[in-house]
Amino acid sequence: MAAERDPSSAVPRRPAPDGPARPSDPGAQGTAPREADGRDVEVRRSARRRRTVSAYREGDRTVVLIPARMSAAEEKRWVALMLDKLAAQESRRTLGDEALAARARELSDRYLGGRAVPARVRWVTNQNTRWGSCTPAERSIRLSHRLQGMPEYVVDYVLLHELAHLLVSDHGPRFWALLEAYPRTERARGYLEGVVAAARLPHPPGGGAGTGPAAPGAGEPAAVPHEECV
């Protein structure tokens, strides 16, 4: 469960029971669009809740608890924030290399028709100037350990980005057409851009023109130059 105090203080891990949202509260309870993993998002407003915002999984849906006084704009912002925090908490159960390779196969099957078949997918710790890289000739994919702990949809995006490069080596229209099926491309890119802005790290995959190819880290296998595969 993810929890936050509006605007910045955390609350205990398990929220106090809010009970059913009161029908008299405007927008007391509603269901937002589904997450990419198929879960419904239910927003519950409570007059008893003053400053705290929390979120947790409940079966096949995600419940976000917010104060009744929040505006629609604040609700949208906090729901997105809490979904990211919850996903990041879950992502901290880091995938090993075997699980990462299995995830790559799932993403290839779901979004690329199973056409991208990597021979090896692994985490690396010497890749500090890019988020991911691949060597199409060897069908190998490497993800930076810096992605560990980020939301699952962000890791999925970088994985899918590299899988697409096993099919198309450049960043032309054919490449981006392959990523159109992934529903969280823009959100993942926005997340990585936020990390870049906050920590002055390398540009995220798909960064603007002029970024320039990233140099491989010491001892890292040379990859096909990717202007945006960082």
C-alpha cells in the first residue's frame, strides 16, 4: 500500500477505515480508467480524511483514498502520483535476470507479435549513461540497474524499447510504430524525464533530437549506436 500526506508527509502503512464514501459528497466515489495491467482504479472520498492520501490493492482493483475537499484537478494529480508510488513499491521486489528475460518474452508476445526474440536479457551495473542498450547481432539486451525500484510500467517501456530495436535498429517511423501499441509510452517517458530533470541523469529513451549517442560504459559490449537508447 502507498500512502502520502498532502502535500508531503507519509501516513502509516495501513489506512484507518474510511467506510463507504458518502453519496452527498460531490464525486464521492468513482472509477477512473483502467490501469495498463487491467485493474480498475476506484477513488474514494471521505469527509473524515483531512490531509492524507493513500492507495492499496483490493482484488483486481486499486483503491485510492482522498479527502472529500479535493478538487477534480487535485484528484487527478494525486491518483497518478499514488499509482506511481504503489507501482514503485511493488517493483522493489527486483526481478532477477531470468524473470527479466521472461518479462521480455511476455512483452514481445503482447505488443510485438512475438517477433522480437532476445537470446539474453540481463541487468548491468556498468551502464550509467543510458537506461538500456541492445546488440541486435547477438540479440542481447541490457538494462541499467538504476531502473530497479522504478514503477513496473517504466521498466516495461525500456524493455519494449530495446526489444523493438531487435526488429528496427534506428528511430524512424517504423520503430515508433512498433511502440504505439504500448499504452504507457508517454507516461513512462514523462517519468524518466522527471528523473533526468531531478538528478541530471542521461536523457530517457526517445529523447529529443541532438542528444547524441551515449558512449558505452567501461567493459560494456559495444551496441548499435542509439541516439535515444540511453
